[in-house]
Amino acid sequence: MIKKYYADVLSGQTHYRRAGEGKPVVLLHASPMSSQLMEPMMQSLVGHADVIAPDTPGYGQSDPLPAEMLETSDDLSPYVEWLKALFDSLGLEKAALYGTATGAQIAIEFARTYPERLELVILDNAAHFTDQERTEIMEGYFPSIEPEANGAHLQKVWNMARGVFQWFPWYAQDDAHRVSNQEPPIAAVQATALAYLAAGPDYAQAYRRAFKNEDASRVTEISVPVRIIRWQGSVIKRYSDAFDQFDWPSHIQMVHCGGGVAERYQAIASSISEF
């Protein structure tokens, strides 16, 4: 059974889900979602490990990071320090760390900063952007969702939530940027829209920093074993495939899998079973 908890971390509380027994595995979700997104994956892993999935600060039910931490940098270092404090609060001396999208970028920076706290890093929906690609993608990716008297922000959020399943970037809604011809399940769009609204006007805080971090050279600086999930169903597959341009040391390996969710979970479970 997946249970919910709160931990006192820094000057606020971090909400997290936990299930299973064994060595600890920490799962970091994508923005603007919460650890609720990780529940199906947690169910697939409970037979392998003690699985812990926190809500990133400012998302889900976790308190935002202190403003003074966020004001001192525009990178992911505040989230790295939060994660280190969470490890300390939960008594995790060492763990495996999985991250998807924003979570993958936090995992990369945590591994670069605190390698002694990790046995394994698993990166999912991670990518490599050139500077030009990053600038172009980010240009329209994070519109304001400040509440408007006529409710126009709600329609904007709905369009964003629907768009992330069908185009990348979501706002470039043409055939050149289409990643899926299928209409996304309405329940998935609803959940994503609610996550944007729950995060509020500051929804891009971790999200934007993660985009700036999508650079394969940062992965090469990780000293612990790394497994990069190369899922054929990823909306950023085109940019994940850019990893093939690089020469990787032996401790960093690609894990290729098909486009189905079950295949992706199996690839992740197999990587975790190594450790």
C-alpha cells in the first residue's frame, strides 16, 4: 500500500509517498505534476525496493522553497539542497535516484553535487538541447497563468495541458512539432491542468530551471552509475536521441525500450534491480 507522509525540510514541509521494502529508491516527478504521477510506477517497483516519491517544493502538497534560496540563483541548486535535506530528514545515507523530465535534471545536479549519497541514477525523459534549440523552445513555453477576471487563464491552462501530450513544444501546434496523432485521455488532461493550477502563477519555478539544464555534458560529469531510459514513447524523443552524438564512459549506459508504458516500467525496474 502506498502511504502519504510529510517531512520537515528546510523551513517548510515536503509531502511524499512511500511503499515497499528493501534498499531505498527516490522518484522525482515531472513539472508541474506531483508524486501522484509516480503511483503507477511505485506499484511496479514495490517488490524491488523501498520506494519514496516526494512532491517537489512548490508542487503538489509540498511547501515552496524559501524565497531567499530562489533569489540567489537561476539554476537547480536550491532543489539540490532541498533533496539533500530530505535525504537527511528521512535518514537516507545512500539511495538510488530516479527522475523524469524536471526530476531527471534535479537528479543530474544532485548526483554531480552529492555522489556519495547515491548508488545509481536513472534518467527518464531527459534530453540534450543546443543553445539555439533551448532558446527557441523556452520562448513561448511558460506563459503567465495569473488569474483573470473573465477566467481566460483557465482556457489557457487547458490548452497547455492538452498540448503537452500532442506537440513539443506544446504551443507549436503544427505537423512539424506533432509527437502524437491521438487525442490524450481527458482524465490525463484534467489532471495536468489541475497540477498547473495547484502550482499557481509560480508554476515555472523548477520547470524553467530544468530546461536550462538539459545538456548532455552535465551527465558526463556524474561519477556514479547512470542508466538513461531511451523510451520510444517520450514526447522529447527527438532530443533524447541527441545523446547518441556523445561518447559515454562505461558507467553511463543507455537502456532502450519500446513505446509502451509497460515496457518503460520494465526497463526502469530492471535498472533498479541491478543495485
